[in-house]
Amino acid sequence: MFAGAVVLAAALHPAHAQELQSAPSFVDDFSTFDTKRWYVSDGWSNGAHQNCIWSKDLVRLSDGALSLGFEKRKLKDRQFACAEVQTKQRYGYGTYEARMKTGTGSGLNAAFFTYIGPQDKQPWDEVDFEVLTKDPSKVQVNSYIRGKPKNAKLVDVEGGADKGFNDYGFVWEKHRLRWYVNGKLVSEVTNPDELPTNPQKIFFSLWGSDKLTGWMGAFVDPGRKVTLEVKRVAFTALGEPCQFPESLACSINKSN
């Protein structure tokens, strides 16, 4: 399936953007859940640092959004259940953007990011937006290059990541990487040693930890179900027209 997508992408994308293979541009408003696009994590955790097990039961459509949940429910050796989705295809240079809102709670992480790594027989590359929900007034932008963290930075989310839907986006080009919050540039990298070089999958996740306290805060049982809601996600390949009026790709194309 991926090979076919690459052939289609090559036909659709401009030649100058084809230094990385990529699946085609898309917009998903979650009016339905596209099982051809999304894989739902279920039945495992990402390691001992995580205090929950991924559960497909916590991924659902609700009120015109994709909802990912975190709740107290014993699964295997953990006392909590959490949620993650990831694309089945991989994407290269272009604009990545999501409109989302998160609940709150110390020791939780609500994330929109791209990733590829050893599970896919590739080097670990990653580009992140992570709301550490102990303080939803900020979002952490970050990247991992060949498994090493680069450029971590906390930036303000005006009004709060929990009070309404906010737009998070990054633009990945061969020679730079830029992060935006609600259309405002908040971080930029041009050092070639700090730029990803491998096509990646797109992820959303909500999870907890009682071990990463220095980063995520001491874990406190929220006593309720916490949710991350995603209204829209889009990938616009580099050089292609923006796909909807509010898209970050529209303003980027005009400014370039």
C-alpha cells in the first residue's frame, strides 16, 4: 500500500519536493474515522515510563471531533488506560497542522507529533507539539534527530490549550523547520544537524507517567476521564496549494 502511495505522491508533488518520499496531501475533519488512514494503538504501552496501556476503546468520534481518552481502568500491569492513533503512511516535506483542545491533569501529556524509528527499521526522527497538561497555558515544541532531543522550548498558548481549540502547525523543509501556534511563528531551526531526514507517521496521543515527574509533574489521579479532542488534521506537501482557507499553508505560501 505504501509503495503505491509513493508512486501517487511522485505524480502529484513538484519535483523539487521529491527528495523525500511522501504520501499525498490530505485533510481529515473526522466527520468519519478513516481506518485506511489511521491505525489505533491497543493492548500495549511504550515502556516502563508510561503508567497506562493503549486502549482502542478510548478512541472515538464525539461532537465533530476525534476524542482520545485517559481514565482509571486496570489493563494488564497498569492501573490506567490511554489512547493513541497514528497514520499508516509516512509523510515528508510540507505543512503539518492540527486543531485541538485538551483536558488538564498533572503527569499527563497530550501530543500531536510525527515520528519514525526502529520499529519501522528507520532512524529515530520526531517533531513534537506536547501539552504537559499540568500547565495548559504552554505547549512544548521539540524534535528528535537520530534519537537525540533537539530544540526543546516551552511557548505560550494564548487563552490556554484547555479553554478552546487552538491551531498547532509546523513546516518542514530540507533546510529549515518552523513551529507555529495559532499562526504565529514560535520556533525555527536551520542547523542541518538538527533537522529530520526521514519520512514520518503522524500521531496523536494522550498518556500519563508517574516516573517522568521532573518533566510532566507528579502524577495525580485526575479522578475523571480526561480527553484530547482533535477537530482537524492536515498535511500539505511542499509546493502544493493550501487545501482550506484557514490553513497555515495558505499564509506560508503567500509569505514565501
